[in-house]
Amino acid sequence: MKKNIIYSFTFIAISVLLTACGSNSKTDPIKVAPYSFFNATTPITITKSGGGSCSAGTSSSGGLCLAGGTSCSGGTSCSGGTSCSGTSCGSTTDSNSSSSSQISKSDGMYISVQLLNHGLVAPGELIQMLSFDIAYGAIVNQYVITDQNGRATFEYEAPTGSNYNAIRGKNITIQAQYLDPESTSTTPKVLLTQDFVLQFR
């Protein structure tokens, strides 16, 4: 009887020890992805005027009126990303605004996003823009390399004429992706995605 009691206590003690060894009282660290997208130019509002002139609060570039600039009067249309004063075209480049983000250069629009690695800029990395319905325009270069500031910049061309009128009032979401640079697979792993909303007015 005594022997059975000793065996029982021994078994209970070993069980308690094994259970304690298997537990972890410390919280496991949360893994944080090293890469992130930052400063994306979205949403983007694209407007087009009738008659070649721009309405108040806009400027014209490549036949499109871009929100955030100044307006032209007298039917003058300014091109090349410039703004107007009265009936004359100036040399002020359009800038981003809080309600409508876009970068205007020459006759195209530029969509961009910054890639960070542990909070620092990540230059020399490949970013791709996924294909989308051509009725909503086109991206000139589907693949770009981030510059010294970690920024990937895509040139966007909007549809014109009746093609533009067909999409007026609609929105589309397009997506940029950062693929795993160390992947050797024919279908690399997607590490990051960034959505851009195009609003046609």
C-alpha cells in the first residue's frame, strides 16, 4: 500500500514537471514585415473639359484638366503641366492636393508610391503594375525600378474623346505589386500591394 502511494506521488510530480516544461509564460514576438509602401498618390481625380479650356481650380495638361492647379479664362488651354493666369499660360507645375493626388509632367500623368525597408527608402527594387481594362487608359511601363528615394513612378495615359466620355463618372482601382526579389519561382511571391483609385469626372 505504501509503495503504491509513493508511486502515485512520483507519477503526479513527474506529470507536473513535464507540463511546466511544455508551457511558455513569455509572449512570442510579433513578426513585422520589413517592407512597406508609403506616400501613394491616390485617389486620383481625372477631369476633362469641353472646348479645350479648364474650369475653376484646374489646369490643363495634354488635353486633360488636372485638379489642384489654377484656371484659364478666355478659352486658353495650357499644356505641358503648366498653370494659367488670366489668358496666359505660366510655368507653375501642378502639385499634389489632399483631395486629388497626381503628378503632372509633359503630356502624361504620373502615379507613384514609395517603397520602404524597415522604415528606410529602398532604391533599385522592381515594382509592377497589374494590367487593367484598356477602356480606362494605359500604363506606359508596366515594370519600374525604384529611384534613389525608393519611389516607383508609373506614367499613365487617359483615354480621349468619345472613349473618355464612355467612362466619365466611373472609378477604377488598379494595383501595384512588389514581388519577392529572392524568389526563383516562375510565379514570384507577392510581398506588398498598393491600390490606386482613378476617378473619372
